Amino acid sequence: MRDQESNAIVVKTNNNKMKQFRIFTLACSLLASAFAAGETLWNYGDIRHYYDYDKSLPLEASTVSEETKDGVVEKTVRLRAADGEWMNATLHIPEGEGPFGLFLGQSAAAGGAQALAAARYLCADIERRLGGERKREGLSMSLGENFMLSVWSRQQMGVDYRRLMDYVFDEYNIQEDRVVMAGNSRMGRISVITAACDERIKAVIARSCCADWSKLISGPGSDPSLEHFADEPWYDQPFFRRLTAAIDPLHYGQWLEGRKVLVQSGEEDKVVPTIAVKRLADVLKGSATFRTYPGEGHKLLGNAVIEDTQSWLDENGLWQ
């Protein structure tokens, strides 16, 4: 028994060392790319390859739980992530055999799983890295704490969602023209970048999503509405700003051409000012719809926002 415990400790230690090595390697690669790119900070065509993965890796999927609520099957599955970790995913599956649309990420953006099931969407989301069972003591995804790990974790979440799509497409009858990904704030960033790296995603809903966080934290005068961040240790730090630029969705817009994108901002948002959200829509130009909502803050959960989101899906042939 003691030998088994010792072996388990060794395996866990080795896994942690491997993760630290991967993070260190990513840091070196990112910085090398940044310096090579000069004033543009990054070669974003190269950075997109950080979201690639070996598609031959088995998913090793297993069902953790499954129950039916109000005609919708709620199912939790366990999948092998591309970096070897396990991840849990929650699916909400409408009645019948399909075909279904696929709604990835935060279903609350369009009224929740029940409303989306009525529109014949299968909803699928993952347990966030550094959250739930994947939480690591003393670590978080807060952009400013353990910031190298934060950048690495966000990139890996993009790969996690791509792996989740692999599973869903293998197991269910999915309408390829109705694949939508939605996220709020940091998840909005991940939604935009994941879509830029995976053409299976046909539409994106980016809510309260800062187009270029690295610009907004570039020091006094960058944006008066962000003065409340001035006391943070990472504020106006060139190294942190350079790393953060790697996950600024503004720079990935060129790979969303032809996709449908809804960019949303609350006019009372005290975290990401509307002007910073609008810059994403400006980059996407004709392919993006930009909407603001009076009285809404950062979370955008008001009925008017949800109804507008459903109307946008309907106008673009994505609601049924």
C-alpha cells in the first residue's frame, strides 16, 4: 500500500513538473515570437498554432452522470484533454435523434439550456481550467495572478473546447451550419480565439469582451475608466502587457471572415468599457453586429439582452 501511495506521489510530482516545463516552454516561445515580430508584438499566424493538437489522441470518453429534466437530457462526460489532463463536460441534449445545432460555452447568453433545447440546440460546456475539480491550490485564472499560467490556461481551454467538439460531432447528429460559441468577458476572448482557430464554429457571441486588454493596462492615460486597476502590481508592466497581447482577440479577427459575430456591451460596465468592446466589432467590420444595452453592467443577464440575442440568432438563420 505504501509503495502505491509513493508511486502516486511520484506520478503527481512528475505531472506538475511536466506542466511547469510546458508553461516555461510556452513562455520562451511566446517571448521569442514577440521579439522577432518587433513593434507588432506577435506573429499571430504563428500563435494560432498553439491551439493545434494531435487529433489522433483518444478521447477516452466515459459517462459520469445522466438524467432527464423537463424533457432535456443533462449528461456529464469525462474526456481526456490534449495535454493529458482529465476534463468534465456538461451536455444538455434535446429530445429525439437530431439533427441538433451545437451551442458551445455559456448557454445563459441565449436564455439557458432549456430555451436552447426548444430551438433544437445541444448545449455543451467544459469545467474551466483552474476551477472545480481542476482547481490548483493557490492558483487562479485571474489575469494578474500567476499571469504566465493564466495565459497558458486560456490557450489550453481553446484546445479543450475543440476536443469537446470532436466528441460531440462523433456522438451526435449535429447541423454543421448551426455551431455557435458564446462567452462573457474572459470567456468571450476564448470564444473569439477558438473560433478563429476552428472553422467548425460558424457564429460567435462575444459579450463584455475586451478587444485589447494589453492596451487598456498600458499605464496612466490609456483609459480613464480603468484607473481602479492602477494599484494592481501588474498594471503598466511591459512584460505582462506583452504576454497579455497574445490573447487579445482583436488580432484574431482576420480569421473570422465569413463567420457571424455578435459583439455585446453593457453601457454601465465598470470592468470593460464599451469603447474597448467596440474595437473588436470595428476590426471585424461588416461581419460583426455591435449592440449596447442601457442599464446593463458586465454580466449582461437582463431579459432585453437575452431576447435581443435570440432575435439575432433568428435573423441569421440560427434559431428554429
